[in-house]
Amino acid sequence: MTLFAAVELAPRDPILGLNEQFAADTHPAKVNLGVGVYFDDAGKLPLLACVKAAEAAMTEAAKPRGYLPIDGIAAYDKAVQGLVFGADSAVLKAGRVATVQAIGGTGGLKVGADFLKKLNPTAKVLISDPSWENHRALFTNAGFEVGTYAYYDADNRGVKFDALLADLDAAAAGTVVVLHACCHNPTGYDITPTQWDQVIATVKAKGLVPFLDMAYQGFGDGIAEDGAVVQQFLANGVDSFFVATSFSKSFSLYGERVGALSVVCADADEQKRVLSQLKIAIRTNYSNPPTHGAQMVATVLDTPALRAQWEEELAGMRVRIKQMRTLLVEKLAAAGVKTDFSFITRQRGMFSYSGLSKAQMERLRAEFGVYGVDSGRICVAALNSKNIDHVVAAIAAVV
Ligand code: PMP
């Protein structure tokens, strides 16, 4: 009997599996709408000009690569805070926010999860039904029992808001509630500001712990618009909550693993103690974060000209996605498709729950080389002026 004889083969990541299948597909017009990555109209992964400029400046003044502090580059953490809470935010002035650099948004979630597990070992976690696949796995691996709150309303193409509220209302005090701050992955449906107010009221009344996952700030309606939910939590007097930030999409820096975790505390004294515990979580997982990606982001955010350029480039990505949504709906109608797909323009961010069935998604792949997820999720950010007609023809053929 060898040491690993009893090790089971873990299931493949479903989306990475799709990528392999896509790579092997010989269809001349194949389109990959499976991955959660933004591509430009030429079908290329963009390297933002602001990032290129920041990197060139860094190379010019190249520095030795010592260890970073456990919580990362101070200027980066500060820039993240400005972006998430607003530079003039009262909570920042009061020293109430503990922010640490993290290895992508995933790292921010994991540091928060480890901290929460130590704080309240018996707490449960609720994620939306459905949610980003890794939410369940990550919190489960951190030792939590993970349940769901109602979210997607397939019949009405939106959010089952009453059921969502009822599920939160039934949760035990101390339950950690993972909420998508904007651009819900995978459905594309967000709740309205009025509905957020109701969620916040329930969270307060029931003593729940909000954990906002902000992986797409700037991809929905704008940087400030997408971050408005954070302001709503603050305005409603929620004095402790979590925000995980990812710059993977908004800076097109997927492989650099740039993210953060911010924890809003009741006062500056709490902030010090919480920060010290977040550092333990980091120290015992990977000691300290890497230098390069966060330095590029900090340089962009802190250099007015680069910052302006970033906002413009981000707006470009956001506008292009919306154009693709509109075009998709128009072209489907023009192709004589009777199903009303106008809901696609009400969705936000990179994804659309298309409402297509597993069987239809399989036909899209097998007959047309159009790859989406079996759940019906397609990445609208991978559509472009060259591939959209093929996608429309394929969908028209299967509905
Ligand atoms: N949260 C959500 C909702 C996401 O969609 C993603 C990325 N797909 C992440 C977190 C993780 O982001 P990162 O790649 O920066 O770890």
C-alpha cells in the first residue's frame, strides 16, 4: 500500500475542462464564451495602456525585491481604500478600516474566511443560489458549513427578492452572508438600491455579518456607481463588514493576482486589533504578498494622468460589453428568434444567464463550436463584432 493509494481523483474544474475541450475543437468559427475573462473587439486579452506605462516607469526605476510588509504595500492599501470607500470617507478618516493587500479577490476572501472562522467557529456562511463556484469551495475549505439564500428567478428573469429577504431573515445571528457588490456572477442580475436598503435592514436586524465581494467594480455602471452599495452600508450605520476587492478584471491583470480585503470596524482601536489578526491569517498562509502587480495598480491609481487613463480604459470595457448586450438582443430578434432576450440588456457585468438549457448549451458546443457553461451562463465580454453573428446563428438554431 503506497502513501497515496487511497487518494481520489478530484473532479476537474468544469470551466477549465471546457477550455481544454475548446482548444481541441476544430470548428473554424469556434467561440469561447465559457471563461470569465474580458476580451477586446479583436478577441484579444487587453494589456491596458495605463498598466503598460506604470510598468515601464517601474522598470526604468527598478527596485530590489525585498519582502513586503505582511499587509502589503501601504500606498496600495490606501489606494484601494480610496476606491472602495471614497477618498474623503469618514470611516477612513476615523481609522476604522483595516485593508490588506491580497492575492487576487480570491485571496481577500480566503484571508477574511480564515479570520472569521477563528472569530466565530460555529457561524454558518450563506452564498447566493447560484454563486461564483469558488465561494462554496473556499468557505467550505476554511471550515464553514455553507448554505444558500434564494437569488436567481428563472421564470421572471431576475432576482427572487422576497425569497432572498426571507432566507436572510431566517438566518441565525452571526451568519456570514456573502453578497455580490455588483455584476452578479453568474447570473448578471443585480438588486436595486432600494432592495439593498432592505437587505441592509435585515442584516442589521438579524445581526448577520455582511461580506461584500467586489470583483467587477467599474464593469456595471461606473466605478462610483458600482461601489455605491458600500456607501449604503455605511450610511445605514452597519459598523462592521467585509469587502473583498479584485483588480483582475478592472485592470486586466488576471495573472498578477492583485486584490485586497477591507474590514470596516466600529472604531480605530478595533481596527488595530482586527488588522493584527488579518496579518496572522496572511502570515500563516503565504507570509506576505508579491510586489509587482500591486505596485503597478498603486502607481496607476496614484498618478493622476494614469488614473484618468485607467478610468477611460475601464469605461471602454464597460461600454463595449453593453454594446455587445444590445447587439446580441437586436441580432437575435432580427434572426427571427421568438424568445424575448431583452433581459440580457438588464443584466450587468461580464456574464449573462442566457436562460438556455443544458441540452441547448451542449448543442451550441457540438454543432457550432460555441462554448458556454451548462448552466446557460455565457461571457458577454468575449463577444465581438466578428464572432457575434456566428453566436446569434447558433442560438437561433437551438432555441
Ligand atoms: N469573486 C467573484 C464573484 C469572481 O467572479 C471572481 C473571479 N472570477 C473572484 C471573486 C476572484 O477574483 P480573482 O481572480 O481576483 O481572485
